[in-house]
Amino acid sequence: MFKEDLLKGKRILVTGGGTGLGKEMASHFASHGAEIFICGRRENVLEETAHELEKKYKTKVHYSTLDIRDSKDVDSYIQTIFDTGPLDGLVNNAAGNFISPTKDLSPKGFDAISNIVFHGTFYVTHAVGKRWIEADHKGSIISILATWVWTGSPFVVPSAMSKTGLHAMTQSLAAEWGPYNIKVNAIAPGPFPTKGAWDRLNPNGSDDKNLESTPLGRVGEMSELQNLATFLMADGCDYLTGQTIAIDGAQYLTGGGTFSGLGKLSDDDWDQIRSMIKSANNKDKADRKV
Ligand code: HXC
């Protein structure tokens, strides 16, 4: 979809880039010439991913363990990167989530998620953004959110609350940091199955029926998400900022309309409905005096 050297010369950090969506986006950036930085809590997966991508795409891939919940560790990690040169892009991908009835959550359970998603993402964004501003360096930020930022979502309340906060951060910083040539966008992916997310959000496979009811009748293909992230990371669309872009096959919109369920009706059902409506109309017409 893009020319091979689209991201050549760019240095991009993907938090949680060792696995899942983060690894997929890091791979795509690497395949388009970017130098990659990945961080996360598990050294073995980071090391494996870094070696795999370096070998495959012949580009530099740096890795480091980091828990983004620790603001001091975040700041010193970002400083070590900037000591070797500024980043050009940041993908806030690291997250934590699990499904649970909200009444059964302990305060520690709430904190486990909100400290990663809400606090940790801010720490990284702040550490990178302030250095860009100081160095007068152009930058692009993408945060991986969810369509829950518009609808809320039962059973994942700490994540929905935290990601909605990051949606507000995206809009707010686009305005505040626009003058510094920093664009701030977000992607709200629908169902893109990855092991990390599906183990925690669909552990018994019960979501399959929901997926069939998405207008496109399927889950997302990783290349579709990769293309959107690369588009937002590249030069050439700098006027696009402050946006959270859903890529979900219109799944979340089907939940919003009163008549969303009608997508399941057959032509025969519709014939029957049309004739029922027509006879109701005809009855009304017959009663009219004017
Ligand atoms: C209820 C739970 C729980 C569960 C953990 N807790 N799992 N409570 N139901 N299933 C509670 C624990 O009991 C404990 O509270 C508290 O949370 C902290 O648990 P720890 O395991 O000690 O936390 P920690 O090691 O910090 O791990 C954080 C985590 C974990 C969020 C719980 O799942 C994690 O590290 N996840 C990272 C990867 C991930 O989640 N990926 C999916 C992202 S999907 P008590 O009080 O008992 O001590 C995503 C959106 C996808 O972000 C959108 C798709 C459409």
C-alpha cells in the first residue's frame, strides 16, 4: 500500500511492542524503514521480537524492559533514547485489561488497569512530548484506544474509563501541542484477535456470535490496522490531528441505532413487514376525511 521507504530515518517507540498489536505495528514500521524501540515488562518476548524484526527487515530494533506505571523509570528510559537522538514517533500501545463484573472488582484490580492505561500512557506521552518541545522537534503520537471511548462498556469499566481519559488527552494535546508541530491521534480498533487480549476478554470463546453480527461479518485483519498506523505515522497528513479513528467494520455503530438488529432480517421478512406497514397506512387513509 505504501512505498517501502516511507518511514526511513524515523525513530519510533512502540510501548508493549513485544507482542500483539504492538508487535504488528512495530513490524510494519520496520518494514517501511523505521528504526524501532520497543519496551514492555517481559524481557524474553522483547528480545525475541527485536531479533526477529531486525533479521527480517534489516533495520535497528532496540528493546528495554519497562513498566510504564513507574513515572521515574519512564522518564529515565525516554532520556536514554533521546541521548542517542530524538524519537519521531510514539505509539501508546501498552495496556492491561480483563473482563469482570464491576461489583467484583477490588480497588487493586481497578488500579492494576488504570495505572497502566491511564497513568502510564500519560507518563510516556509527557516524557516524550516535553523533549520534543524543548528540542523543537516534530513528532507524531498514536494511542491505541477502543470504541468504548464513545459508548462506554460494561464489564471492562476500568479500561473504558481510562481509555476515555486518553481520548480526552488526544484532543487536548492536539490543540495544546499543535503549535509545536506535534500531532496527536488515536486508533480505536474493534475486534483484532491477539492472544493477550483474547485470553482476557474472550476467554471462553463466547464472543463469536457478536463478531458475526458486525456489519462486515468478520474480525479485523492485522494488515488493516498496520496500514492505518503507518498512515498516521508518516509525513503527508500533518493536518490530521486530535482524532480518534475507529477501525472496527462499523461494529460499534450497530450498537447505537434503535434498528441495528434489523440487519438479520431476510427479504421475505421485509416483504411481510412492508405489507403490514402498507395495510396500516391504507387503514389510516380510509379513515381520513381530508
Ligand atoms: C478480577 C482480577 C482479575 C480478574 C486480576 N485481578 N485479574 N480481578 N478478575 N480476571 C485483580 C487481582 O485479583 C488483584 O487484586 C489486582 O487485579 C492486580 O492483579 P495482578 O495480577 O497482581 O496485577 P498485575 O500483575 O499488575 O497485572 C495487571 C493486569 C494483567 C492488568 C491484571 O492482566 C496484565 O498485566 N495485563 C497486560 C496485558 C493485557 O491485559 N492485555 C490485554 C489488553 S486488551 P487483589 O485485590 O485481588 O489483590 C485491551 C483492549 C482491547 O487493552 C480492546 C478489544 C476490543
